[in-house]
Amino acid sequence: MPEIRPIKDLRNTTEISELCHKSKEPIFITKNGYGDLVIMSMETYERKLAKVDLYKKLAEAENQIENGEMLLDAESVFKDLREKHVKE
């Protein structure tokens, strides 16, 4: 369930900050009964950006598959990475 708070609650910055960190979700701020702002912790923001980036990359990969573009074999990619970065 989303957390919705009136804009006057922003006066208590400590409480809002703690709520953002505790809930790990965006907090929706209303003004005169209508949606106005969304606030969140930096951790939540970075997590949301990472998700968007992941979805973007997955969409690009699906487009490549549909267009028949050359795909890399996972085994050979991991083999090359091990040879390049793993020192025995």
C-alpha cells in the first residue's frame, strides 16, 4: 500500500526521512488533496534506476533476438572472462 502524506508533513524532515528509509518505497505527497510530489531515499532511487536500466537492456536484447542479430554464446563469453580476469 503506497504511503501518502499531505505536504504539511514535510515540515518534520526527520520523520519523513526515517519513513523513506524504513519503507524503502516512494512516499507520495499531496497538496490540496491532489498528488504533487514523490520523495524517496537515495537507496530506493538508485534501486529504481537500476531496475529501469535492467528493463532497458532486456528490451534491447529482445529486439536483437527478434531482428536476428548475432548473439554471443554464454559459455564462450564466460570462458573469455575467466581467461582475462582469473589468475591461477
